[in-house]
Amino acid sequence: MKAAAFEYVRAASLADALRELKDAKPISGSQSMGPMLNLRLARPGRIVDVSRIADLRAVSEAGDVVRVGAAVTHAEIEDGKHALLRHPFMQHVASGIAYRAIRNRGTIGGSLAHADPAADWPLALSALDARLELSKAGATRQVRAGEFMLGAFTTLLEDGEIITAVLLPKLGPTLRWGYYKLCRKTGEFPHASAAAAFDARTGLARVVLGALDGPPTALDELARRIAQHGPAAATEEVLAQAVASAMPNADGIDRQIHTAALERCLAQAFGVSSANTV
Ligand SMILES: Cc1cc2nc3c(=O)[nH]c(=O)nc-3n(C[C@H](O)[C@H](O)[C@H](O)COP(=O)(O)OP(=O)(O)OC[C@H]3O[C@@H](n4cnc5c(N)ncnc54)[C@H](O)[C@@H]3O)c2cc1C
């Protein structure tokens, strides 16, 4: 099947894009939008390509955060192309997305906007408590990554509004992290996933469960307990309870799979080898 006819506009600047986006759909790496167009699940009359806008391709320091342009690709993060993003957590997450051909084109902003419940960046950036910068003509706002996704394939984005950047807290040597996905086949979306990020220096303490029916869900009580009492407080029973509260309608097998992902993620973060600190 081929896509229905549409008008294609390549935006040269952010101002250009925001002007052109009226009654149009943005496209970035086209790794999700391309198949949707071909299957005619999406039939926009006009598409605005934001993938070449310099501001969306840049990574820079902005006070206490790193500003990651929305059109930075998964492969660029995996390869450590930008020194400011050269951290094992970011590179580990990026390198586990789909397979290389998709990572070459797919972007961090496109992944967040697409809002697949099993996608990697919504989970990872929620665990890091990153913020997203959203822009539309005449207005820019910031939202927490963990609050951006409202449901499966549904976000806070308004008509004519795009993600322009991810505002990432600076990741340093004191960050303890875990990121674990259970996939039936390498390169496929996971069946269960979990991310953890603890940093005694900044007070960050987040544990988030992904690949649920809706958005990634933060397990705040569990994270508080671990931050206060150490990883030994995350007993089998405590983990099972945390998972049950995050997925009340799931069956026992699904809960067990998510609990396994969570256990392995925490073992990564607090393993005796300290492999996941830099
Ligand atoms: C076979 C396959 C396997 C995959 N496996 C994984 C996986 O394991 N983990 C994972 O996380 N992802 C996976 N993906 C998705 C992949 O990571 C995509 O790259 C990503 O979801 C979309 O990014 P994109 O830049 O290609 O966005 P596009 O396809 O260009 O756009 C996707 C959506 O986002 C919107 N959009 C794009 N950019 C912006 C922006 N800046 N602001 C607002 N809206 C925007 C578009 O309008 C569209 O609705 C897989 C995809 C495929 C085809």
C-alpha cells in the first residue's frame, strides 16, 4: 500500500516550521510516521519536515541542564556524537532501540511525540525527570517528561505545537541507573520495561515502569523507600506490590514479567560491581 497524496514542506528554521504547521502534521525521522502514512492510518493533507532545522539538531549546555534538540537521532546518542550526551545511561538506552537502520533516522523528539507505551525515551526521560520544551507560534512552555504522555499515542501537544528540545539534567559520576527491557526478539518493542535513576548529589530518586497499557508509571513510594533505606528495602514482596499498584487490571503473568524487569533493573543500578556508575 502507498501513502495517500500529501503536500510536503521542509522547514528551514523553527519560525518557518511553526508558521507552516497550521493544519499540518510534523515529521522528523519518519520511522513511525512513514509506516502510518503507507498503511493510511494517518492521512494528513500536509506534512512539515522538522528534521533539518539547526536548532532542533543541536545539543548545548543551558545552565544546569543539557538542551537536546528534538531532531537528534537515536544513533547520534548511541555513538556519543555529542560530548554532552556521552553518558552510559543515554548510550545504553539509545543502542537498545529497534535496530540500527531505524536508529539512524528515528529521533528523540519523534519518539516522545509518537508516545508508544513501550517506547524507550518516554520511560528513560521520565526516570531522569527531564523536561520537554514545547513550542508553537508565539509561545513556548516546559513540561515534565513524566507528565507529557497522557495515554497510548496521546500527549499534551496542542494543534500546531511541536517538541523543540529535551532539557536533560546533567548526568554525572554519582548517578546510579538501571534500564531493563524484556523483548521477545532483539529489536522489537519490549513486553515489559523498567528504569531507575538515583543520585545522592541531586536528590534524584525515580523508578519507572514502562510497556504498560498507558504512559510509563513512576513508582514513587518504592523510589522513596530505596532512597531512604537502600536497595535491600526493595524486597520481593515490596516489588510485587509496587507492580500490582501500577497495573491493577493486568493478569498474574503480566505482573510477573514486569516484576522481573523491575528486579533486573534495580540489580543493575545497585549491583555489587557498580557497573552502572561512571
Ligand atoms: C520496526 C520498528 C521497531 C521499533 N522499535 C522501537 C523500540 O524498540 N523502542 C523505541 O523506543 N522505538 C522503537 N521504534 C520507533 C522508533 O524509535 C521511531 O524512530 C520513533 O518512534 C519515532 O521517531 P521519528 O523521528 O521517526 O518520528 P516520526 O516517525 O517522524 O514521527 C512520529 C510522530 O511524532 C510526530 N513528531 C515527530 N517529530 C515531532 C516533534 N519534534 N514535535 C512534535 N511531534 C513530532 C509526528 O507527527 C508523528 O505523529 C520502532 C520503529 C519501528 C518501525
